[in-house]
Amino acid sequence: MELAAPLVSKLREQAARFRELTEYLSSPEAAADARKMPTLLRLRGSLEAVAKLSDELDLLLSRRADAQKLLLDSDPQMRQYAREELQQLEAEESSFDARVKDALIAEPEDFKRKVIVEVRAGTGGDEASLFVGDLFKLYQRYIDAKGWRLELFEATPSEVGGFKEVIFGVEGDRVWSKLRFESGGHRVQRVPATEAQGRIHTSAATVAVLPEAEEVELEIRDQDLRIDTMRAGGAGGQHVNKTESAVRITHIPTNTVVVCMDEKSQHKNRARAMRVLRTRLLEAERQRLHDERSLLRKTQVGSGDRNARIRTYNWPQSRMTDHRLGQNFSLEQVLAGKLDAALEALEAQDREERIKRL
């Protein structure tokens, strides 16, 4: 069996890490620190497939060695059995290399079931805010079709019926591994309703998809926070006139500000705002430590300019172009929330890029 030596080395190394984590998680020390448990369990889960493949490799190598010995046996029947066993092994080993690569390129984030999505208007004024509304509806439809759960954190409406900004959380199976490809600049080309001469305008929005941070992943000190409450804006009514339910949290060391006002409960708004803040701060830390990785916020979002794009949504030609793939997709299908064709192609492309980095 010919498996590249570097792959075997990484397979053995990660399998050893899996065994270490398994042993540690059963210890009294791990049980005493319940806050770290979810992170460690997720890391162990990401290594489980590698550990099984390491055991499978040992079995395949043992079977091949035994079969090759039998080829030298004086009994013709044993030699025939050895030849059949080697043929069977070749069939089994043909897919083993690909399975090893898939397991080795997996990262702990791939298993995250929660993300926070931030969609903001870029270049284009009112038309850009309308486009944010279109993107939000698109994602709502896709999330509903997947059976995931959407939780709205913050929505800042524009005067023309769109949104300047929408922030929401999504929870479900394979959420991060799918939605991470939406991060970047999105461009729209169409004739605005306010355009009297029928000229096509170009506007932009930015999307950032961030794996939601857990409390254990980042320590935020109370003394580093300034928390303000205010009356929620919006359409008015008794609630917004009488109750200071909106919450603004400022992380003083980084001047990171999060506002949440979607809930009538100040307690719920505060909890949601802290989730967004924690996720933003953790992403900023990832950027500082791993600024070469493509999931970084600045790389994802770019400047918000219409030219910093990963996608173009062209209304006159009824197509969506994903520039990373160089492919066109039906705009009607995409707006209906049918993103799987594009996302599966991006997953395949990402897999090849990860394999090259092994």
C-alpha cells in the first residue's frame, strides 16, 4: 500500500492526540472544569475519524503483509487465497487515500453548529439597503429549507424599506461548513425603482459569517465593558415609549460596540449582544494570530466597495455569478434560497485547496 509518508505521519500524530483527549476527558481534572468540556469534546469529535483511519491502516498493512507471505507458501490453494486477498485489498485501498485526506483536512470549526451572520449595505445608498433586504430573504429561505434555526439579533431598517444592517444567528447541522462561503462582497446590478430612465445601477453589500464563540474560548472582564440601556427605536407603541429594553455594550479596550434591541426583554437583548461581542472579539483574535487564513473578517468582508466582490447578482440577465468558481447560476433559483449547487461546488474547490496545503 502506497500512502505518502507525510500523510501517514499526520495520521499517526492526530490519532495520538485523539487518544490523549479521550484519556483526559475521562479524568477528574476534566470533570472539574465543565466550561472547557464542549470545546474539548468538539476537538475530540473532529479527530475521531482520523483515529479510526489510523486503526484501519494498521489492519490493512497487516493483511497485506500476511497475504504477501502466503504467496510464498508451497500449497497452491494458499497462494490462490493470497492472490484473491491482495485483489480485495487493492479495491479497499483505492478509496483509502481519499478518506485519509478528507479526515486530515477537517478542522474543529467544521463541526460548529452555530454561526453569526452580519449583512451590511455597502456602496450604492438606498439601493444597497434594498439589496441587503434581498440577501436576508434569500438566507431566510435557505435556512428554512435546511431545517436550521434563525435568531434575529439586530436589524437597522432604511427609509426605503431595506436594511442598513442585519445581524442574525443560525443553528443547525453543518451550518458553518456551508454558510462560511457566503462571506465577502456581494454586488447587485439592476434598475432601481427610482430610476426614471431605466439605467442599470451597481450596488454592493458585505456579508460576514463567523463561527459563534463559546464562553470558554475568550475571557471578557466585566471592568472592560460599558453597558448602556436605551429605549428601542422603531415603529413606536407603548413598549418602545416606556421601556428601556435596548442594550448597547462597548468593549473598552478594542472600542467594539454591539447594539441589540430586537427583544422586549432587556435581559435577552443583553445576552444576545454579549454573544455577538464575544464572537467579534474572538474573530479579531483569530485575525491577529492567523492573518493568512481565508476565514478572517477583513478578507471576508473587504472594503464594502462594489469591486471587492465574490458574487454578482445580475437582474437583467437573470443570473448570479460566483467569481470564485467562474460559474453562473439561475438568479431565480438563488433568490428562492436554492444555494446548494453553488455551495457544493465551493466545498469541492475548498477541499482541493486544503489537500494542497497538507
